[in-house]
Amino acid sequence: MDIDIEKLYELYFMKLYSFVITLAKNSDTAEEIAQNTFFRAMQSKHTYKGQAEEFSWLCSIAKNMYIDEYRKKKRLSPLDESDGIPEDSRIEEKLENTDSSYRIHCILHTLEEPYKEVFHLRVFGELSFKTIGAIFKKSETWARVTYHRARLKIRERIDDHENQL
């Protein structure tokens, strides 16, 4: 299958960047990973069989690159607590600064995988269930169920917290 990387770049760069920033929470890191994703796609375009949508394929590459980058940073500086803290505060400004928003984020931070990531991709990345399923190499239904379970877990923990007050 012949892939035009320039066309993919024009079509998907901003969408891919938005996806990566939900993972990296740092605009510089997200931009670097997004750029490198297209470079890696260009290098490995001969392996793309067209079984997944092009954007899903790019998200899969980007997700793996983010995981590699995260592991590398963790290995190089395990005591650096600033990893993952966004340098670009515009994201934080967009979120409401309320107690309930804070509690939800605290609860979300403690959620186990894949619930945390699926919730992030859906709410903050604004990705479709179909795309989320493709990223995890699962079905759209799996993504819907996982997202629903994440919401239930968050709601349950909010209720537990309110009952303790």
C-alpha cells in the first residue's frame, strides 16, 4: 500500500499533536513525539497493511514512542518529580478551577490502567471510541465498556469521599 506521508502530515498533525499532548502533558514533548511519529511512519510505511485507519496507525506509533520516551526519562531521572507536569499552563486554564474538578482529577490520577488512559483519551483527547479501540488494538465496544467502567469507578470514589465527610 502506497502512503503519502506529506498528505498524512497535513491531514493529521494537529489531531495527532492533540492526542499526544493528552499523554505527555507537555507541549514541547508532544510536538517532538508528533514530529517523530511521522518520521517513523515514513520509515516503516512498507509495514502498513491498511487494516487500521491511517490516524489509528499514527496514534499507535505515537503511543509507543511516548511510552519509550517515558521509560527513558524515568530511567535517566527517577527522582525528578516534575516529569509529566505541563509546562504550558493553557491546558490548566481551560479546566474549571473548582473543588469538584480537583477531586475528579485526584481520583482519575489514582485510577488503574486501562481505565485512566481510556478516560483521558475520550474526555481530554476527544477521540472516538473506534479510534481508542484501535489504539489499544481492541474493539470499539471494548473502548465504550472500559470508558463506562472508568466513569463508574470515578463516580463510586466521589460518592465514597462525600460519605466520609
